[in-house]
Amino acid sequence: MAEALIAGLLHAGKAEPAHITASDVLPARLDLLKRTYGIRTTSVNRDAARGAELVVLAVEPQVLDEVLTDLAPVLMPPQLLLSVAAGYPIERVSRYVPAVTRIVRAMPNTPSTIREGITAVAYRAGLSETDVQMSREFFESVGKVVVVEERLMDVVTGLSGGGPAYVCLIIEALADGGVKMGLPRPIAQTLAAQTVAGAARMVLETKDHPAELKDRVASPGGTTIAGLHALEEGRVRAALLSAVEAATARARELGQT
């Protein structure tokens, strides 16, 4: 997720490489980030956070306790802290870094790399309008932004956080279906991916309910309704509902660890 944000910010021209410092425990990873994006890198988290105007916590929630404990001595009240760790509540962040009061919890997703992401943000009480605007502009540089109550952030994680993986699985399956019926793989994949992209754009731009758009394609006795029947028999709708539910539950578990 950190690389997606770095790539998106640089691509949008919202930051210069010299203004970004990334830290990681893997030397090979740091080398890749430096060569690809021209940013500064370090293996020491404190060096990345010390003196930064904006600090982004983009690590797995299982290690965030340890990371925050290490960062606490160098994080100062003027800094704005953005956490994109799944399931990790603002209150838990503040326990480890009590000196920092400007905290935003966010859940972006990987299409941020190409500035097509969607990020949900939740603000700590008392955040100034300047902080709200700064954090919003940070994530708007890589896609759209919605504001939610923090109690709903785990649901966001289950839906849009993991959603790109679910959709990629659907694209892969559609392409496999095309290959099974005789299409060359490259053509099948292009057809599947553009179909998903186009359908998503229709929902966003028309504001029509997806069911209404679906019904416009499914003519009586036609091919689409036959395909939809097969999907219902395969319980695809229920499987996607269960995927969001399972991912939400896992996010909540991570927050309680």
C-alpha cells in the first residue's frame, strides 16, 4: 500500500521524490523503491519519521505496536499522523504516541497506484479544518475519498480494501470462461477487464442502481439471463457477501490483538 501511495502521489505531481522518505526492513525493497521512484530510503523508521510534516503508517497491523513504540520518542505534536493499518483504531495509536494528537485513520486500496483508488478516512475528534483538508488532499491525489465514522472502517477494509482482489478474481474467471469457449487468452482477458471497467464506470456516472443496469442487459429469453441464472445457481452473490463479511471480521480481530 505504501508503494501504491508513493506511485500515485508522484504520478499526480503532488510531491517531489526528494520530499518522500520510505523505510523498510528489507534492503532489496528499499533499493527497488529508490531506483523506481527516486525517493530517499532508510532502514531506520525513526530517520523517516523525524521532522516529517506528514507521517504515514503503512505496515501490517500485527507489527504496528512495535513500530509505534520505536517511533514514540521522535514523533512530535506538530506532526500529522496517517495510519492505513487495517483494523487498528485511532485510540490504540494514541496510546503508543500520546504526544501526537493529529491522527487520521484511512483505508485506501491498490488502484491508488494509477490514481483510481478509493480511500475512506476517519478523523480523530478535534482535528482542525486544516488537518482535515491536508489529509483529504493527500488521498485525493490518488483517487476518490469518502469520510466515514471510525466504527465503520473495518467494513471499509472488507469491502474496498480487499475489493480489488475480489474483482481481479472475477476478471480472471471471466477470462477463463472465454478461453474455455475458444477465445485466445489475451483477447479474453482484455474483454473481461474492459467489461468490468466499463460496467463500474456506468454505475459511477449514471448513479443508477446496479440492478437496474443489469436488467437493461438481460432481455427476455436471451443469453444474459441464462448466464445470470448460472451465476445464481453458483451462489456468486452469496459468496461475495460472505467475502466482505469474512474480511470485516478479520479486520476486527486484528484490531483486538
